[in-house]
Amino acid sequence: MMPSRRALLSMDFGTPVPVADHWIRLQRTAMACRFTILLSGEDAHQVPAAQDELDEVERVEAALTVFREASDLVRLNRRAAAAPVAASPELFALLALCRELHAETEGAFDITSTPLSRCWGFLAREGRLPATEEIEAARALVGMDAVTLDASRRTVRFQRPGVELNLGSIGKGYALRRIGARLQGRGLGHALLSAAGSSVLAIGGRDGGWLIDVRSPQRPDRCLARLRLRNGALGTSGAGEQFVEVGGTRYGHVIDPRTGWPAQGVLSASVVHRDAALADALATAFCVGGPELARRYCATHPQTLALLTPSEGPVRTEVIGAYPGATLLEAAAA
């Protein structure tokens, strides 16, 4: 089905409304979600290029996933505690970016938190409340201080056994960054890319930009914010997809690597940035660190827009920072 030109695009592209013009939608399942490329009917000649770039998503997944035994990341996780492991230029550059983000988000973004996700059962999608001793044991394995990156040799070494890297909190945004850049290199000037509904990349944006509704998986019935977006990316993080409830307390799958416990206080965190990988990663970091971290980061990183909705009290969205390609039309207010 072809969405209308005037369709309001939510994080899952909304519901089409019949009008004269049309869009072309291409989809591929990868990274345990649906990747979508939306093209204007005027760009129908770019369909083969878009199909080629959806193949690129599968290549990225094959290299960076922790769920395929032959992936570059699994090979690194298996060997790096024993000796330095050579990494591909792509993987090494992404790990270097993750180290930088870890420092800039005060440890809220941490790709070494896999032992905690496993401890809480979220890695296997079987959430549980572990004993405090289990949490502390897992937390002892977490920390970017245990990961040594040697740029001269392009190697990775873990400083203690049990360290595991997982790029799930940046991987979808990184894949959108890759295919977006490649599509633009092939002359495409107008498209909307999406992964899982939680990561969006806008290429161009006629008529003032792509119209996007931001929603939380936990509250899909409520629009938290509405904006127009041109030449930028939006990432959203929240605890609605996976959680465990014990004694009336809800524990979501977004874990604070600094404490070992699921993050509390934020229902949804969205970030608009020029780089889809950074938008994805920062959304997770702000979901963990809350408005205080978002304010500190945005104060020192211009052209970053954060939209945070607290999990307690009336539904309202706090707007922090700004992005030149984003026009905020509406934000939920108590």
C-alpha cells in the first residue's frame, strides 16, 4: 500500500490518508526489527538503489550482532580477554565512538552492560528480578575502563575476563547512518528511513520537513511530541518493550550500568541529531541519566535536541536544546 503525500508520519509511519500523490515503501526485516525506506513517487527510479541499501543493513547486522556466532563482534568478545584482537576499520571506529560517548554521557551509555542484561533476563527476553549479589557480580564485569583500544594497531583488548560488548543501543541508528549516506551518495535527496519505529533518519524534507509524531512504546495511545524534521535523525528509547513487574514495581530493560539496576524516572527519551547513530545512543543515555544529564550534554553540544517524558505524574514532555533542522510543533504538557 502506498502512503499518501500528506500522511502524518508517526514513528511507525502512521496511517495513510487517501490523496492524489503517493509514496513508495520498501521494507526489510533485519536486526530483529523492520527497516523501512519511504520514497516519493517522483523518485521511483531510485527504487533499485534503495533495495541495494537494504542489503547493507544485513551486512551491518552480520558484522555487529551478538546473536550470530560468526559475527566480528562475537569473535572479539570470545577472544579479547586473552589477547589483543584485530578489528575491522568499521568496527574499530564504532567502538571508538562508543568510548567517546561513554565519557561524554558520564557513563550512562555503556556497551559493556551485557552481563547486567543477562543477569536481569532481558538478553533472552525472560525478565526476572535477580538477587542483589547477582547484580553486584554482573556489575563488576561492566565498565569501558576494561576495554583498551589501540588505534595504531587497530586492536581491542579486554583487561578482565567476563567483559562483553553489545552494540544494540547504537546499532540500528548506525545502520541508518550507513544506508542514508550511501543513498545520498547515489543522488537521492529526499527519503525517510526507519528502524523498528524507534530510529528515524530524514533525508531532505519537502514542504517544511517530514511530519513526525513521537510516541512511547509504553503509551502508544499518546503523542508525546510532534515535529517537522529535515536532514536529521531521531532516536527514541524507553522501557515499554521489555520489563518485569515484581511487588507492584515495574523494572524496564534499559539498565543503568552505573548501578546495575533498571533506569527509573523516564518514560521516554528522544534525541534529534544530524547523526542517526548518535541520536540512537544519546536517547538511551538520557533515558538512563534523565533530564539533568540531557541538560548538561546539550549545553556543551549545540545542535542536539532532547525530548524527555517522566514516568511519574501527568504526561508532559520537557524540551531541552535545539536542532536547526527540527521544528517542534507540539509537546505534551501536564
